[in-house]
Amino acid sequence: MKATEHYQYCPYCSHKLGPYRDFHRTCTNCHASWFENLAAATGMALLNAKHQVLLTRRAIEPSQGTYSLPGGFINPGESAEKAALREIEEETGLTDLDLLDYIGSFPDQYGVEGSHTLSLVFVGRLRSGEPHPDDDVEALEWHDVMNIPPEALADSFPNVREALVALQHWYENGGRDRLSG
């Protein structure tokens, strides 16, 4: 059940709210509305000089132990690009990298409530450094961009699978040339 489905009365005029429809509820009296908005998230497909992508294994629920890209929720007032760089640093300790490209937005649902999310995913190039997992990352693994383990595609959030496929498409269509620059 979504948060807005729990609301029964309008906080402005105390009248009963109408039914939950099309991701929102509206007051039957003053017509104020509450929408089930999605949470913005970001991720980064970080590539090294060997044309490998850095994948994480989640140390926490939801989906503990599954593959993911380094990333997380975007803070209020923070751009998606800054959030992607912050999340890479938080989860891996890496700071010496370039943001190369934006590869797409990928909707999903997160957590036991199934909250709607939208992940904005970027491609980055590591200049130097060795990644070290943070406390919410079980492990960090480098994998060839065009040879991502089948379990990484099968055993992850749908938006991660879609982002990895988009990464491979980006790589095959000129992205690989951008890694040497």
C-alpha cells in the first residue's frame, strides 16, 4: 500500500479524501491533491583502462547480495551528476574520475513498499585509484563491459539490468573510443 493510500482526511480542511487514483488522492471539499511522487536516484557505470565496469554487491536489504551499480538517492538541492560522484566516493572511496556521458533514465520500484524510483545513470572513467567497499557494499568487482556475468543481469534490480544493457549499447556505438581520451 502506498503512503498516499493511507491518508483518509485532508490536512487543510479535514474533509474526507477521494479514492486513490492515478497515483494521487484529492480532497472532496477543497480539491487539494497529494501525489505519489517517485524518488530520484543516480548510478554510475564506472569504467577502468581495461574497459571493465565496476559492479557492487549489495550488503544491505533490499536485495542483499545482488549486483548493482554504485549509486543511490539524490539529495534535495543536489544535481544528478554531483550525486553520482558523491555516491561513487561514498561506496568505493574513488574520487579521481571523469564523468563521460549520460546513458539514460530507468524506472523501478524499491523496498518492501515498492516505492517508485527513477535512476539517472552516467558513465564514468577512472583515472586512478583502487576501489574499497563501504559498509553498505559487500564487494566490488570489475567485469569486462561486453562480458557481464549472466547472474549480474539476472540477479539485480530491473533498472540495473536495463542500465547495463544500455552501457553495452553505448560502448559498442562509440563509447569505447571515449575511454582512451
